[in-house]
Amino acid sequence: MSGDIRIGTQGWNYDAWVGPFYPPRTRAADFLTIYSRAFNTVEVDATFYATPPSRTVRAWADRTPPGFVFSLKLPQEITHERRLRDAAQPTAVFFDRARELGDKLGPVLMQMGPDFGPAELPALVAFLPGLPRDLKVAVEFRHRGWIHEGLLALLAEHNVALALTDARWIPRRQMLALAAQPTADFAYVRWMGPDRGIVDYSRIQVDRTPQLEAWTQALSGLSKRTRTVYGYVNNHFAGHSPASARDLQRMLGQEAVEPDQLGEQMSLF
């Protein structure tokens, strides 16, 4: 494949992963460091709830190796409360804080709510030109009415990626088809699952092999059309996102670090 494909999970701070992923008795303070020995990227959900303090952002960077990349969610104050309107000041503060990650900063995800429908197009049109041109930004819509050629052209004008999400909001076949026409020089993919019914995050509970195989083909094509593909699995996709992420890595021909290897690596530090 020509492009770089980075596979990770949505978040790392799950007690249920201790044992099946993190070595037994791992402290929460060590989760991120150990996670970064298995995956080279992660999507941070915490930034959706508030712009983090500088010390928190710097601690993330300090606890991960060179080459690791964080994708951050734009705060809900901007996407859900202000709905992209009158949001220049909090947006600027957030991007300034995000830049403290330095070369470990990956894409920023604008996760829009299901009630942010196509009638909100003027707010999106006004918001996009204010985005930093030197940073990567992706946008996720949870209303299928957004998916049309006009939107794709708008996003392409600003080099903003349309997040391709495997979830209940937009049919998978439509998302897979959109992989053939990326709107930015990078791609952003999220595996969410059909519902929130899974509450045990310690093990795979649904066989998603056919879906992952279909996505593997799509990722292969995306990697030829973009510089980097960022992909993140949610626990709700199959029950235990580290295992799903490793399955994707193997299907892509990448080396997957098994949990028992993480324990061995710990002894070296």
C-alpha cells in the first residue's frame, strides 16, 4: 500500500481492559504508556467535554514514544452547544492547546450531533474558512441528509476529511462507497457499532469479521488516494476494541502486538 494506515482505538482509559489487554494489576496512570506499545495512534474522547489544561496535553505527549499520534475531538461547546456559530474564540483556544502536542497532533474531529441537519449548512460554510490551514480536520455527520456531492465539494475546498463511520446513522455501503472519493489528503475512519447495548468491554461479543474485511478493502483504496489513513475502533463495535484493532492490523498485513507481549515489554522498563 502506498499510504500510511494508522489503526487505534477510541480512548485508552478502560478498567475492563486490564487482563485482556493491559497486563494484570496495571495502574490507570500507566494505561497510555502501555497502550502506545501496541498502537501508534489513539482518538481522545475527553477533549469533547472540555479543552484540556496544558499540563494534561503535555503529559499525554510525555507518556508516548516518538511517532505516536493523538486525534482530538473538538469540544462539544463548539459543535453541539454553539453549533459552530460565534465560536471563533473557544475554537482558537482549543487549537492553541492542541498544538502543544507538537508533531504528535493528528487530526481534529468535528463530531456533529444527529440533530445537526442539512439546514445548518450556512453555519458550516461560515465555520470552515476559519480552520487552521496547517492542521488536519475531519467532520462526522450523524444525519444522512448531509451526504451529497455539494458537501463533498465544500469539504474538498477546505481539505477537510469526511469521517467515514460504521454506525447506525448512515448505511455502511454508502460509507464504503465514499472511501473512493476522499475530500482531503488524509482519511478518517471510525468503527462505532450499531448500538450502545454492549456494556462489557473485556471481550469480543459480536463477530464483525465480514465488516472488517470489507473495510480492509476500502482502507487499501484510501491509502492509495491519501497520505495517511487514521482509523479508530469503539468498544461498542464488537465488545473489545483492542482486539478489533489488532484484527484490522492483521488483515492489512501489519504487525499486531499481542497482549502477552505488552507484559514482556514492561519488564524491560
